[in-house]
Amino acid sequence: MEGWQAWDVALRCAGQLRTAQLAVIGIDMNAAIHIGESLGYDPTGLVELLPACESGMVSAINAKVNEGLK
């Protein structure tokens, strides 16, 4: 259940990205945890699982951006 909750929050936070110039460096974890808590999700599970979601999102988005710059 916690995995689904973390994925749901990650998708909801797609607009809450931290950026540096032309790179995405992560999601706003404070916003993500608040969104999860507002939905009644387990914050401990979110803290454990969101970094893995974030890592995949950052890699994929930055790869797409770099592809477009070539």
C-alpha cells in the first residue's frame, strides 16, 4: 500500500519540481509530505519511498531535456 501511496504523491507533485538552470534536481519533499499527509497517507512510508520515485523522475526528465538540446 505504501508504494502506491508514494507513487500517487510523486505524480501529484509533478509541478513541485526543484530546478537549477536547465536541470531538474528533485521534487519539493516538504510539499510532497504535506500532500501525502493531507490525503491520509503514512508519512513514514512516504519518507522511505519518495526518494526512489524522485530519482527515477529526475533521471527521466533530465534525459528528455538533454535529448532536446542536441
